[in-house]
Amino acid sequence: METFQAILAKKLSDALAQARLPIAGELTPATDPRFGDYQTNAALVLGKQRDEKPRVLAEQIVALFNAGDVCEPPVVAGAGFINFALCPGAVAEKTMEVLRDERLGVAETKSARHIVIDFGSPNVAKPMHVGHVRSTVLGDALARIAEFLGHEVIRDNHIGDWGTQFGMVIYGWKNLLDRQALQRNPLAEIVRIYKETNERATSDPQVREACRQELVRLQAGDKESIDIWNECVAFSMQDFEHVYKLLDIHYDIQCGESFYHDRLPAVVERLLKSGIAETSEGAIVVFFRDNPELADKPLIIRKRDGGFNYATTDLATVDYRVNDLKADVIWYVVGAPQTLHFKQIFEIARREGYTADLRHIVFGSILGEDRKLMKTRSGENIPLRDLLEEACKRARKIVDEKNPHLSDYEKIDIAQTIGIGAVKYADLSQYRMTDYIFSWEKMLSLHGNTAPYLQNAYVRIRSIFRKAGESSPKVEKLILGDSAEINLAKRLCQFAEIVPQVLNDFRPNILANYLFELANSFHTFYEACPVLKSDEPTRSSRLSLCDLTGRVLQRGLELLGIKVPERM
Ligand code: ARG
């Protein structure tokens, strides 16, 4: 199925060819619906390029534009914009196509890629905190959308399960561990001993030295150290798994940092051999002398004491993903503080001749109501698990109020769908670079751009069908009379245009905002156009619009990793 945007763009390029003009500018949805459904700035761009009057060029293009029965003859506006208004008949036909299509009109990409997505990636012996929410939720949504568009996706959890913190964890385990506390809440106890050791090591050089020795023992493969390490990893993974289950997130592989441990010496060897790295004051270092941005930011890949760094692991990771996993694209969904790190890694990969497309997908922070980084009252990071459980608890109140007669079992399930959906949607509906304020009230509101609002729109549609006692009728043709009907149908046709756009700049918020507008269009339609009470064939036509709206809402939310309840 071709989208209206694609059809009009094709017609525009035909008109430009006839006018002996090159393709220029963009054809986009209209910014103001009063002027039509789509617009192009082609004449403006060409005017500038050729130093000609845009309006004159626009008139020329319009005269050669073959609208067929897709749209009204286009209209020139303002400084030289061209506006297109779709014909209701074409909208009705296209909507029928979408209605019949399993994929709701969304085409599979013609250039499928092997994409490894590195997202979430929490650290062992540290609880996952709200800062990991964004990476996890954003990475998952991008994975879902990429898969739906036909890309081959590998979801990889690059867990921080190796590194200097383990010297401290093992020291703490040997000297500070409270076995009973470990039984009660393993991760909390591991975090406690790690923190306490960290504090001691800061003030006491002897503890610091002892931790260093623990690390050396671990890295040398000492049995006792490895056993402790294994136990810590297992306990942490349990906590992560619990969160992933709540969030409905899965990984295809979880190659943590330890997975690459054996490969690090070879990475350093290789970089030395190719001359990309050199020895400097006993360490092995990569300099970026000819890169103005990185010229004063050398990267140590092997320390003087022989230890490797986070960066060394990431270099081994690029190699594994490209050569073993056959990735041609790697997305790193990691917070902005690691921008420099990835610039360095990508630059080294480029010098080594890797051609894969490496992207650091950055995002802003989640703030508390005080506009500072979200923390508990005592200044700690809020454990993600607690936050998600609280979301479900708060959502339960909504269910209790709206639908007190449901069984307890159903209520728990619905509350989870709403609570988790609300947290995810609050994140995904924001442009990823914006810092946003975490507000329970706002995200759980049944009004406004929230998950519960969209879920409620879906539930309303389901209840129409329950009332009608039938599933979606078979129709051959849609009847679009009322302007609210036409607007809703146009929106439904846009789904196919919106979904691929998300990946252009990794912006699930485009999809979120589309769904919000769709739900609004549906409410306007539902208020203006009786469905069950109208006569045939209008009744069936309108029921079909309801059905399709429900399907698009469901699929759209699913692409964001959000479920819909049948009732709430
Ligand atoms: N574990 C890291 C952290 O929490 C994130 C890892 C990101 N991925 C990577 N390949 N470096 O900061």
C-alpha cells in the first residue's frame, strides 16, 4: 500500500520533471489543517536555488500537477507554499485498504539491516535506578519499531558485570557481609557492602590496597573470588529479570562486560600493531591528534598496571557485534554523560576500518518535582523496581474507582497494564533529549497526553463492540459524510507515514503524539456521529472506523511497548 504522502510526492516529482525542474524541498503533512492535508516548500527551495520568484515557480508546478482523483487541484499560498487537500473519495478508498491490511498500511523497509541495539545495560552490584528507565524503555520501543519495519534486530544487554567495582564488592563480601540480610534482600545487601567498602576505601589507603588485591585475584581467576563474583552476578540478575518481567522487555543476548574479558589483550595487540595505539608512560593509549574535537582527549586502553578499561571492552564489543553477530548497524541507547566515550570508540572503530553504522542515541534526564535529578528524600537513587511497583499500586486506584466490580485478579492485571504503560508513555511521549519532570499525577491522568487516556480510548471502542454484540462488520466501501468521519479516516491513513519516521531521528514521541491525536479525532467523531443508533450502511461503515481506530491504537501502543486492557 502506498501512503498519500508517497503518492503526492510522486505526483510532485512528475510535475517538477515536466517543468524541467529538479526535485527539491519536502512534502509533509500540513502544519495547519485549514490549508489542506499536505504541503510542499519545493517552490521556495527552488526559488532560492535559482534566484527566481517562488510564487511564479509554484504556479508553474501547480499548473502541471496531475491531481487525478487523489486530491483537489493544489493551491499556492503565502510566499510560495503549495497545499494539497485530499478528496474524500480517495480517503475512503485508502482507509479501506488500511482496514484490510494486517500491517495497517505500514510497508516493510526495502533496505533491511542487521541492527544490534545496546540498551538498558545496568550494572551488577548496583540497583537499576530510574536513570535506566529511559534507556530501557526507549531502546525497547526502537527495537519493536525496527522489527516491525522488517529489520533484523538483536537486543543486547551489555551488563556491567566486570570491572574495578568488583575488587570492592569482594572485599566487602569477605569483611562486611551480613548473611541474614543477604537472605532477606540480596541485592540491597550487595549494594550496601559495596557502598560501605567504597567509603572506607576513600578514607583508608589500606582498604584501598586490599580492594586492589582482590581485583587482581579475581582477574587472575582465583577460585574463591570467581565464586563470590558469580553469586553477586546471579543475585543482581534476579533483580533485573524481575524488572524486565514487569516491563515486558526481553533480550536476545546478554553479553555483559565479562563476556569480553578474554578478548581484551588481543584488542590491545591489534591496535598496537596497526599503529592506532602507542605506549605512553607505561600505558597503552590511543591519541586523536588529527581530530580537533578529540585532540586533547587521549584514550587509555591498557593501564600501567596492565588492567583494561571500560573502553577496551567496548572496542572488543564492536568487533564481536560486527564480525560474529554480523551487525551492519549498532545503536547504543546510553545517557548523554557517555558522549565522549562513544565518540572515541567510534573514531577508533572507523580507523580500524569497521564500516558499520554506529550511533549513540542520547537522552536527557528524568527530574524530580524539584527539577533536580530524581532522588529519594535521603538523596539516594530510586530503585527502579520500587518505582514500578508504586506505579501499579497507584493505577490500582483508578481501576477501583472506574470498575469496582471486576475481580481482584483482573484488577491486578489491569493496574499493571495501566501503571507500567503510564511510566513508559511519560518517557516516550517526550522528545528524548528533553529533561522531563516525573509526575505521578500527570502520567496517570485519564485526560491529556497519557497512556491511561489512550488505553481508555481503546477500552471505549471495545465496549462499543461488546454492546453491539458483534465483531467488526464486513464492509465493501466506507461512507465518509461528516467532517469528523473524514478527519478520523485521514488520521488512520497517516499511521503508515508516521511509523517509519520514528527511526529517522529515533523519536518514538512522534508516534506517541500521533496516537494522542488519533484518540482526539476519535472522540470528536464519537461525539458527532452516532454509531450503533445509525442506519445501515452508515452503521457498518462507522463500526469499521471504530474497529480500525482500535487496531491502530493497539498496534501503535504495542510498538511503544505498551499494552491495552479490554476494560478498565
Ligand atoms: N553499564 C553502563 C552504565 O550503566 C552502560 C553500558 C552501555 N553500553 C556500552 N556498550 N557501553 O553506565
